[in-house]
Amino acid sequence: MFREKIKPTLVLVLICVIVCLLLAAAYQAAYKDNTGIVTDEIIAGLEDIYGFSDGFEILKNEDGTVKAYEGVTAVISDFNGNTAYEITADGYNSDSIHLLIGFGGDNSVKKIYVLGLNETPGLGTKVQDEGFLSQFTGLKAGTAETDASTGATENAVNDGEAKAVWGTKEEIEELKAALAGNARESGFELDAVTGATYSSQGVYNAVLTALAASENEAGGNTGG
């Protein structure tokens, strides 16, 4: 009697195990690791920013791993003066702003392409409008300098060469703060989308991260 009662349960458990194994096998068979690969999504962004995508590669470290900084998922360059940074930032929601920020040969922001946006429809989603994004075009790191002895970043005019030490998260935040100060001194003031302050600031934070990474690249430092 006991065997007859428990047998259907065992059969169901066995079926569930088999189905789970089959699903796992199917996932493994279909899974494609895009790490270090210029995906179709990235290609679309490069085409929008530069008008072409040929010759771009994702930069890698000497050990073959993808070159990435704090807040920067990947650095994509054509080794001809054009470099784009894939960045995910917090807006109103966590990790909700996914951008490709392109820089030109003068090391300034050329254009921003939205790879993904998970913000409030009708409010936060307005940060993807060209009218909002275009205000960042032309922004350049320029004068932020990091004191190598203390790790502190100060707002100073140097010899025109961008130099930055890419260190701890705290040091990077200090560098971003200095870059924001530089932008204000140059006359830039964030024109936030009405009713979407967090989303607007999230995009600006992503731009500051890209500026810091761009300055680090110009200084010839290696990513962490």
C-alpha cells in the first residue's frame, strides 16, 4: 500500500529531474559567450556614433581578459583615434542605464548611443531623446590631474596632457568629481529632464565615468 502511494510521487520527481537536465543541456548548447566580442548591438551603436563599425575591437589586457574599469564594461577602439566605452549606470533603478559613449580623435564626447534603458516610461525614458543627449557632445576631460603620491584628484591645469591613475573606487569617484568641476568651470550645466532627475543624473554620471576612462586611456595606464 505504501509503495503504491509513494510511486506516483517518485515518478513525478524523476520526470522533473529529467526535464531540468534537458533544459540545462539545451541552454548550454545555445549559450554563446559574448565576452570580448563586438556584438550586433555594439555594431549598431558604433554605426550610429561614427557612421561605420569596421576596424573596431574590444581592448584586452595582456592576459587576454577584457579591459575594463570601475563602471566600464568594455573599451572599444578602432586604434585610429576613435574609442567608445560601454557603461552601465544607475538611474531611478539600479543598473538601468546602458550606454555606448563614443569619443573622437580630440578625446571629447562625440555621441551617446543608448543600448538599453529600464527607467520610468514617459519620464526617465526621455533621457534617450537626442535633445537631452546632445548636451554632452564636446565634453572633454582636459584638466583633471591625479596626485600620484596621495591618490587624491585635484582640479588643476596641467601641460595639456591628460594624466590619471586608475585606482580604487574612491579615487575614481574623486576624479569624476574633479571632472564635473571642470565641466562647470567650462560653462556646462546639466539640463535635466523635468521629472526625471535621477535618470538625468545617471546619464551624466555615466558620461563622467567615460571621461575618466578616456583620460586614463590618454595617459597610457592599464585597466584593472
